[in-house]
Amino acid sequence: MVQVAKKSVAGKFETWEPSAALSPRVKKLRDEYFDYGNRDYFRNEVMPYTTGKPWDQVFVPHYWITVPEENDFLKPICESLLALAQKVDLPANFWDEPLIVRKALFLQQVLRVIPVQILEDELIVGGQFNTSFSLCLNQKEAAEWKKREDELVEKEIHLCTLGVMNCGSIPGHIIPNYPRILKEGFKSVKAEAEEFLKKKADNQEKKDLARAIMICCDSVKEFVNRYVAEVKKLAELEKESQRREELERTAEICEKVPWNPAESFYEALQSLWLTHMLFMLAESYPGPGLSHGRIDQYLYPLYRNDIDSGKLTRMEAKELVECWMIKHNYVYDFARYGVNGISSGFGQLMTLGGQGPKGEDLTNDLTHLFLEAIEELDMLEPKRSIRIHKNTPDDFLLRLCESIQKCHGSPFLMNFDGIVIPALIKEGIDPKEAWYYGVVGCIDKSDY
């Protein structure tokens, strides 16, 4: 049963109600998220980090020029974040490095100090990803950036006051190659960068990029090991045997992923969340349009294998998915006023359904499980875009209508396959890959 709205004493309908079908664990985690005012022990509020130099900047105003009434707040936000920023210890050779390597080294240092916390009873770990990073510019670069930034902001604000709106470039709007991390792990990315570095030794820019990638990959492993240590510490202190076993299992999974490939549905969800969280952290989230892509397709083989082998029941899989989904909503803690995203539009997205390379419908049981979890949780994130096409089954279309009725007008229905796939091919995307596109941002289309 999905309980989305109920009558209050006054006879009015209340929204954002969870389903009675939620497990006690998931209901507790969901209630905890919405109890913003009483969870002082864990708030994912914005954490700014600085190099400590007097010319440093930790906020990019031109990203956020959207509507006129917000523009007056850009300068105070910039100044307050810089005033609150935590100084990061930098390597001795930091300022001798090219900018791309500086950024990687800065990320590495932040990942060594950013808080690592585990919530009671959660099965998917990872939090504290709302950040505001230094631009890592030296004094000369900062002066040049400031001049260009001021000119751009002035032009964008002028357009905004004329009613153009949404003039900011806004970060995000990407679909990272999550399937690769699930299949190969970050160790594969580092190995490729090492090999690239050997072959491109004559190109300094590419050498710098490869070095930066290697630093970032090592940083991921080091950062996740901090979670492993925290989980193990909690497991040693835990008196309840079931929870202790859960913590020990979580530690085992995080020792493996996302550095190594995921080999189970549970491992895949944990790997996916940590990777997604790190993208948000590195991009100075919150920001709109970071998408999981066609998640019901690339997770399905692991899901199907675990269900068929008896390693996991469908009910257990759904509880894991719901624990995973709740994590996304903590992006709204940045606002500090406790509305928990109910009136906010920042987004992390997923693409469900759609067709295969021969036009066949690829809706599967995991597609339906995601829809059920979305309805039962009744939360804003992650947002879901459903690809429909001429071969979408009628029963699935009816199911989507039910979901829209229950979930405040979402999910978004994207009847674009007949247009988008030929357009992607026209733009040079391999026809063997164009059918695999996902939705990011509002209705942007992207491939991995």
C-alpha cells in the first residue's frame, strides 16, 4: 500500500506522507531526515574550504544568476562563505603545480579532513558532501579571474533584469560513467591514467591531467578507508548482534568498493552512492543536474543474479534501494532553514525504462522496484525521468499514470526516443550507443 496523502484533523490533505509499507528501518531514516531541527549531530550544511590566501575565492557568482531577487545575495554569500571557510593544509610544492594538479591536491587534502559520520541503522553509508571549494588560483590567476568574473556577472545580471532569467551557467548537468566504476572500479581509472602518462610523455597538458586523475583516484581510496575505520569502530562498540553484523558487512563492502568492481547488488548501490557523493563534493554542490543515467539497465544484471541465486530477496533489495534514495535528499541541508527540499529544485536524476538497440522495450523488474521505492518514500530526490516510446507496453503506461497520481506530478515522462536517438547519431554519436542516452538537468540528454 502506498500512502501518499492523508487527512489531517482539520480535514485538509497533507502531502509528503510515507507509505505504511516502509520497513521500520527506512521509516526511521526517513523521519530522521525530515527532523532537521533535532538532528544537530548530523547536518549536511555547506562546508567551505580555502587555501588561506588573501586573494582566494570559494564561490563563483556567475553560476547562480537565475532570477533578479536572488542577485543581491551573491556578494554576501561569497563573502560569508569565505569568512567561514576552513583553511586546508597544502603540500609544500602546491603553488609550483599547474592548476589542474592543484585542484586534485586540494581535493585530496579536503578528503582527509571532511567529517565522516555513520547514521544509526543505515545500510548505505556516506554523507557530508555539500562543499564550497577554493578555486586554487595563485595571485596572478586570481586577479585575472576576478576581472573576467566581474564583467561576466555584470552582463548576466543585466540580462536577468531584462527578464531573460536563468543566465547563470550553473554547475552539474553531467552523467558520470558510473557503469565503468561498478564494472572496473577506480583502480582501473588510475591504471589507465598511468598507462596514458607513459604514452603521452611529450604532451605536458596531458601529463598534468593524468597526474591529477591518479591523485584523485588515490584520494578516493584513502577517503573510503576513513569510512571503513569508522564503521569498524562502531561495530566493536555495538552490543546488538544483528546491527554489529550489518556494520561488519558494510565495512567489508567499503573495503572493496568503489576501488574494486562491485559483484553484488548491495555492493553496487554502496559503490554508486560513494562515487555519486564524491562527484557532488568535488563539484561544490548543491547544484542541479547530476544524473545516474539508465540505472535500471546497468544495475539489473547484479540485481537479477542476486534474486535468482537467493542471495537477496526482492523485499531486501527494495530496502537497500530506499536507504540509498534517502541519502540523496541530504543535499537540501545546505539551506539551513529545514524545508528539506520540499520547495527546492536542485536535482539528482535517474533514467528509467526506454528502448534497446532494436527498438525493444527494456522495462524490467528493477524499473518497477524503483517506482515502488519512490512512491513508498514520497521524497523529492532522486528525481526520475521515464523514457517512453512507441513500443512501451500499455500496462507500464498505466502504471506510470498511477505513479504520477501518487507522487505529486512526477515522474517526468520523456517521449523523445524517436527524436533524440536520430539527433544524437546526427551529432556523431555511434548508432550502437545512441539508444543508451540518459536524462540530466531539466530535459537535457547525454551519453556516458
